[in-house]
Amino acid sequence: IPIIFVDAHRPILTEKQPDTLESSLLIEDPTVSQVVYREVIPENGGQTWLRFEGVAGEKITIGCGVPVILRLLGYSQHLAVVGFGLPEKPSGLSLPKGLGAVVYPPSKSPRYFHEPFTGTNSWILVDDIFTVPANGTYYLVLYSPTVVEKGKIWITIGKKEQFGLEDLFVFSEWKRKVRAFHEVL
């Protein structure tokens, strides 16, 4: 029995540090609404890498944001989709030969967002749709083109809400961890 949560992302809670292309976190279905929460520290280069298999013509919803915490006011990173045949070689992001990127710089006027299921608030920096140009492996990466500053950021992929009955049993744990990330007691 599918359970629908409007505007809710399925959290990906992992201890894995997907801070390089090689350690990227696999997203099984990039059309399913999912979110990864990351503490950004300069020691790991401040990058977060996700990977997915894209199908030509598929539209993938992508985004990133930061928790509404006073010390994070103005904190931001760029979001890029990386893959073969993409046009840019973005500054501040080292890519292997043959890979390019479509870069989404953070909004200068982030949009406020309240997530009702966890009772958390965020500033949305990027909210866009990437159209996959050809079948293949693509990467979604958060990065800072200049100095990496300590902070917190989340990255989303997908739009389709997909929750099942088993998710009801883990929702309280998800909620606790998401609220802790947003520093909401």
C-alpha cells in the first residue's frame, strides 16, 4: 500500500562520506524524491557526490538548501550535474577528462520552505529540472568554487513521492535525525 506524503523527500541517511566521484552515493531511481543531508567540512573538500543512471529525455528534479539556522544565513554551495558530453568545465571543481557539467549557482534570494512532517525550515538555494541528454551515468555534486566553509546543506533529487507501509515504522527515526540536523529540539 503506497503512502503519499505531499512535498516530502525520502531521506537517505548514511554514514558514507560521498565526497569524491569515486565514492559517490548511488541513487537507484533518480525520479523518486530523495534527500541527502551533509555536514560540510573543509577537510573533505566540502563536496557531496551522488550518482545515477540517466535515460535520454528524462527530466530529473534537483535542488539544494540549508537549514534555517542564523549562523548559516548566507551559506551556499553550487550544484552541478556532471557527465560525458556536458558543456562546462566549472571552476573550483576538478573533473576527469571527458566530463563536463551543467552548473546551478545558488540563488541570491533563497526561498523559505517549511517541511511540515518534520517541523523543519530551510532556505532553498537551487530548485530546477535537468533534462538528461543521453543514456549514461551522471553525477550530482555540491561544491564550493572558492573557499570551503564549514556548514550544513542538503541535496535533493527526484520528484515522485514513493513511501510504503514499512516507512511508517522508521518515520520517527527519520524525523529525529532530520530535526537534529536542522538543530530543532
